[in-house]
Amino acid sequence: MSMISIRHLCKAYPNVTPLKDVNCEIETGEVISIIGPSGTGKSTLLRCLNCLEFPTKGEIWVDGQNILTRGVNLNKVRQKMGMVFQSFNLFEHLMVIENVMIGPMDLQGISRQEAYDKGMALLRSVGMAEKAFAYPDELSGGQKQRVAIARTLSMEPEIILFDEPTSALDPTMVGEVISVIRGLAEKGMTMMIVTHEMKFARDISSRIFYMDEGIIYEDGTPKQIFDDPKKEKTRLFIKQLKPFHYDIPSKAFDFLGINSAIVKFIQNHMISNRICYQCQSLFEELFMQCILLHLPECFDAALDLGWSERNGTMDFCLRYDGDAYDPLTDPENDEVALLLIHKVAPGLTHRYADHMNYLEVTLQAESLDE
């Protein structure tokens, strides 16, 4: 039996019908990213799943129970399906730790001490323990979202629904929230994520739902959806995301060649010269000045760029194999190189998974060209 089964789900408003006939099965441990143009029912689907919106018709089965039938305990449903909103929805009059404690105390009936211990452990897991006694208005957007995730986890949900969790954030804060969500995925948490971060969707998801025309227009693995979509509307949407990939197999790689390839990619897609400078500088200072010195003669490394015309953003990802190594925290690296890196990309983050290092950042064209 599937964890969640959605059957012929419809949601109609007086002037629009965002969901016409949605059908899908969701298994435990899946990470599903929901993508598609604005106004195609992505957020409405999540709100119907969590019963924040009541569907016009259809069925939603969770663990063998149709949660849309009369008499269902909606508080129990919402405990199973936690939701993280793009606008954070924290209680401004409560401290961070109180925001995380309130749900378990009120709905699960646990003691204040138990809720505190549990809340502090969750705040530590998202890197926010030092802000436990701060108020939400003292936090950055990224910090607020990490607290919102900890608050959702405090209810021990079986699935977490994320409604564009990074859309309200400054580009420099996106990486810290994405890092937390990646950590949850690696632990096997079932998640559905409405997102416009296409590289994130491709990297983290087990399945992609492309929504259009009020339905799940196409459903497949990230590779199927991004590399070989079957339907025309999916292809047109994905074509707006311009990818660049360059493999680096050894220290003898062609540095001038990769720089020329970056310039050609930028020019072909009429991307700003400032973005070109950012990408070239990041690669030179990160890879040439910091990382290359620590790699053997032969290795597995690559540079990936992803330009989104829709969002005016460039995703930068530099990966390399070997032991975990974060050049941003190595005091032996060239001080000038590190200063330039932080100046060019203050939101750059490092992560390590499956014996591979990743350095990632999203560059925002609008803010870079001011």
C-alpha cells in the first residue's frame, strides 16, 4: 500500500480551477519535487494534502484512510503531514525555542522539559541552537526558515510538504535552507517540495512532478524529466533552463579551454558579462588557487552551470571526489583568493555526499548588475 494515494483530485474556485484531475501514488522515503509554470496548482495541491484547502472533489488516502471523509481528525492528519511555508509563519511574540516547543506541548501533551530538550536537539540539527532565545524579528530569512523546519520536525511527521521554501529568501540565504532539506533527504524523510530551484530539484529528488493544465502533466525521475521529457509542454519548460557541463579528469586539464567554454556559453545565451566574470572568478579562485593543490594527479571533478531565464539566476556547482574537504575553512589557502571568493559569492556553501565534495551557489543577475 502506498503511503499517500491521490485520486481524481479537483479544486475549483469561482473563476479558476487550478486542480482538474490529479492522480498519483507516493511511497515512503520518496522525495518529490513539483515544478511547473506559475498558476498551475502546485501550491494548491500541497494545501489540499494538508487540508488547509478542502478539495472540490476527489480522494486523498493516507495510510489506508481517506482523509477527506467526514469525521476525520484533521489535527492528526496535519501531524502526519507537516508543512513548511515560504513565509515562515513563525509566532513573532515567541522566542525561537518556544516556537519549536509549542506544538509538542499543545498537541502531543508532552512536558515542558521534554519539549525543551527535544526542541534544542532539533535546533542543533538545523544549526540554530545558538539562536534559541532570540525572537523571529532578530533572524535572517534563512534562519527563520530553518527554525520553521525544526518546528515542523518537532511534531515527528511522516511526510513534510515544502511550499517554495526558498522563494522569499535573498539569494545568499538559499544555500543554508537547501542544505537542511538535503540532510533530511539523506535520512530518508518523505518530502514533497514545490520549488523553482531546478538544480536543487534535479539533485535531491527521486521523482519530479511537472504540473500543467490542472494535472500532473508528466511524472518521472529527474533524469527523465530534465534530459528526456516525453511531452511538449515539459520540453518547452525545461528548455528555459540552460545547462553547462565540463569534466575535469586530471591536473593536466585545459584551463584556457574551460574559460573559453564559459564565455561561449554566456554569449550564446545572452547572459550578462557580470555573470560571466563571477563564474570565471569563482572557478579560478576556488579550483585553481584552493582545491587543485589538494588533489592527486588524476581525479573526478566537474563544473556545472545552470542558467534560468525565468528567474534570472545562474546555479554554480563545482564538484570533486576524495575525502571531505572544504576550501572555505582551510586557513592554509591563499587569503586573497578566499577574500575574492566571499566577495563574488557570499552565499557559497560546501557539502559532502557519497565521497564527493560540492561547492554551490545561486548567482542572481539582478543584484549582480546593479
